[in-house]
Amino acid sequence: MRKYALFFSALCTALLLVSCNKDPEYFTLENYPDEMHVKCSVEEIILNKGISDQTAVTFTWDAASSPISTDDVVTYKMCLYPTTQKNNKSAYIDLGTNLTCSLTHDELNSMMAQWALPGQAVNVTAQVLAVFNNELHYLKPEVSTVEFTVTGYEKYPQYLYMQITTDDGQQVSQRLEQRQLGTGIYEASFEMVPCNYHITTTTDSYPAYGMASGDTTEQMEYVTDGDIRDFRFDGIGKRTVIVDTNNGYNDCRVLDIVQLPTPGQIWICGNGCSVGWNTNTSTGRLEMVGTAREPYYYAWTGEFIAGGELKIGVGNSWGDPFFFAPENNADPLTDHRLSTFRYQDNGGDVKWVPSVSGRYTFTLCLLATDMWTKFEPAN
């Protein structure tokens, strides 16, 4: 009996091995010939930051037809990738039933920045997919490709330089940095006097950003040679200069932002919140919640206690300055006035007293020309 059992076991093992060695059969989708024959308006292009919002390249193609039914709607989408790196595709652009797609210098350059260094020529493939929308069957999209060569430009240099000429003739250069790399928004805070100024992308004279023509005093124009229109500043004191080089903004603003004694150090305390009467704690720290364009919003989210007291410190101890309430027992829910920080002896120990309990966000706007608070339920 044991012999038969061993024989049967060996037979099953052999059959299993034979079965495992057999190549599996997979269902494959049919490929359809290219009816679209996509074309590119250029064979080679050097992108130009000076005309970033103008069309750089246009793709056109013939309509595809469904292999199953003439009633099927055919839609299109397109992506680009370096010809030698097919797996490094851009996001697909949904085009609906359109038979053309155009990209601006800026749009194409944003893709190029992921694939090559500025100034490096790259062979790029544009791929168009025709998607057959059939209610009963899934059909493999039809594919059409075309190649062209692209050279991109540096969109966001590491620094910008503010070239200043003061009214008494001094020449000063101030370096601006990105608070967050890759945003194209540059910032610096320093003492200013009446002056004229423009922005350069290097320590050389060009390329530069000057004031755009027209009624605006903040919009910039990109200049590669010739005259540069200077901006004008007539104030005195410490200011924050924010330059946004992104399309849609492309502006230079000189802002009067409340300067904290220690940048970023601002905290809440009091028995009107869960922090209690503790100075400069990590749990009570307000965070900068504005974008790189708006680095003057700070907020704290946490538990508030109705009837308790609050104030907001900017130092390390009780003897340092605080943001105080506009008047005794001011309710942050309804009173949104705010003045700059001060010492307690210069106006008294005036505190906020919330009328509600629960999880709220207390926000401060520290733009000196428009200071206010906001108090709203937290998500």
C-alpha cells in the first residue's frame, strides 16, 4: 500500500511540473494602424523666456475612426517624453475631440525642466492617443508619434538681484532668494530709502525685469537688451521685497510687513487655550500659513476655552513684547482689530477672551498696512 502511495505522489508531482513548465496564454488587445499621422509645426526650437506666453509649437493630426462602429465617439489625449526615455512621460493632456494642440514656451519649458538642464538640446517625442468610446467593448487606443528637438531656458534661477540707485547716487545690489525652491517667488527684507530699482537674474546687466509700461507700478517685463524701466520707491524703513516671476503675476511688490524680533517665533498662551500660561512652547507656536506670495499670515489651531484669557508673544519670556487685544476682554470671534506687538508697560496687559469653546484657528495678518485677526472653527 505504501508503494502505491509513493508512486501516486511522484506521478502527481511530475504532472504538476509539466503543467508549470507550459507557457501561460494571455489575452492580448489588437493594435490598430496609425490613421492620425501627427505632425509638429517645428523640427527644432529654442525656447524663449521673453515670449513665454506665446505659442511655441502646434501639433495637428487626422481624425481616427473606430474599428467597431462609426457611432463611437473618438477623443484624444497627448503627452511628451524624451525620445530615449519613454517611461519619463509628461502628464497626459485631455483634448476632447480636437485635432490640434498648442503649447506655449512656458508650458513646454516646464516639461523640459524635468528632463534636461537649461540650454541642453533634447530629442522629444509627442504621442497622441485616440481613445475609442464604445459602450460594449474596450479597444486599445490608437497611437501616433512625432519627434522634434527642444532647447529649454532657466525658468527659476537660484537668486535674483535688486539693482538699486538711491536718490543720493549710491549703487546697491540686494540678493533675493526663494523661500521655497521651485516656486519662482523671491524675497528679501532690508532697510530702504527713496530709490529707483530693477531686478536682474544674474550679477550681469541682462536678462532683467523692469517695470512694464502702462498704469501699473508693480507689473514687470522681461528684458534681454536695451532700456530697462526702473521701479520707484519713496518710503524709508525696513521693507520686504517679493518678486513673483510666474505667469499670471509677474510682479514686484515692496511690502511693509511687521518684522518679528526673531523671524518665525510667535506663540500663543493663556488659560483661554490648551497651551496655558506657558511661554514660547512648541505646542503654542503659530505657523506661517500664507503662500510664498503672502508670508505675513500666521495662525494657531487648537482648543480654546470660553471665558479664559489669551495673548500672543514674540520673545522668550514675560518681559518681552506681545501682541495684545485691542481692548480688555475683546472677543476674537467678533473683534478682528490688531495692532503691532508692544511691551506690557506701553499700554497694559490687555488680553483676548473668547466667547466660545472648541477647536478653532486664530489667524493674524501681519501686513503693517492692513493688520487684522480671524477666528473660525477648525476643520
